[in-house]
Amino acid sequence: MGVLARIGKQEDDAPLLLQQMAQGGRSLPYATGTVHVESDDDPGRALHLTFDEGRLVGRVVDGAPGEWAVVRPGPVDAPFSGELVDAATLASWSVRTGDDRLVLPPLDDVATDALAGLREIPDADLALRFRLVGSPAGMVLLELAYLGGRRVRAQVVDSFAEDMEPVPFGSAEATCDITWRNYLRLRAGALDPLEAGAEGTVDGHWTHLLLLHGLLQQADHVAAWSSLPQVPEELAWFGEVAPWVPDGAEG
């Protein structure tokens, strides 16, 4: 058996990463700003949550929509679970920017055809699994399959498959336990795959991690990923603190 490599923290449980970020007693300097929450199931109400380095300092429910909002199912002020969500649940969330609606990532990544034109790289077969912690909806499992350097599968799943068709059995594979925030930064081109795993883990044989890095850092892959819509900066980190917002808290 070859040498395995792990980049980043050494916890094996991805939800533990989320707990440590929100409850570990350390501040989150990037988690500062106001997040707006709306719901099609709760029309006429908007929730505005203000954070200072991850600490809730203001909570207002009114009828005034923000410039943007995360649109959730159910009441606007229902608790945020942070637990694993399936594709159907994820699809019930969206992002409103002005009058426009965007699906919640990574569903836009799954649906895009921007990565259909990646160049062929012989034998560059990779089964890539992302455990994305800290989306507003909860934890998301994303499977990406590359065959000959081309992305041939992208799917949000309920659990990881042992074999990721059509990637042949025994091909390179890697698992990335990272924050949803860093996944967004990775696809925007602000981080490379190993940097994205610095707050989580990137696991795989060291040669597989080299292939992962090479595939995702191709110029055409970077360009295609960075063409996907970007969510408001505050929303990127909101899911890391949302599960610990007290129900009905006044800040």
C-alpha cells in the first residue's frame, strides 16, 4: 500500500470542525457583518442578524427586506440545524440578490455546463468527494468524477458511494472535508485545493493529491469555476455560526 497523505487538521469527524469553529472559544474575525434571512413560507417578514467576529450582537425581525437574503424554507426565525442535508432539502434554499434568485451552492456547480469543455488528459481519472461544512442549509456531500481529465459527474448525495461511476475501480481518489466558505473561495480562484483544506482535511494517497491539485488548478478549470455566481461575503461564513444562534435571541 502506498503512502497516504493528510493535509490540514487531524479530526476525523467533519461536524467537529464546525463545532470547534463556533464553540471553541476563539473569535472568527471574518464573521463580522449582517445577514438577512427571508422565506417564501413566511412572507412579509425578514430576519436580520448582526455578528461581530462570530458573536451575535443584533437580531431584528421586521418587514423590511435587505439588499440580499438567504431564502430558507419554513419560518424566517426557525433554528438552523447545521446537520447533513440532502439534495431536495438543499434545493429548497436559495439566495436573493436584488430581484434575482440563485440556487444555493453547490447546486449551481452541479448544474453548470461550464466544465464540460475541459481538455482531455490521458489517465487523469479521479473520484473526488467533498464534505462541505457550514453552508446555511447544513452540511453537504458533493461527489465529482473526472475521467481523462474531464469532469463527467457532479452530484449532491446523501452518502458517499464506495465506487464513483464512471471512474474505474482502483482509480485515484481524494476526500476533502472543508468549510463551505473555503469551497466558495476555492472555486472563485482565491485558494488552491491544499489551502482550502487548511481548516479541515484533504485525504488521499500523495500521488492522488498531486492529481487533485493539478486538475483543479488547470487554467480552464479555474476559469470555469470562477465563472459561477458569487454569494454575498457575509453569507459565505454564516452557516458556521448559524446553528448556535439562540432561538428568539435578542443579541
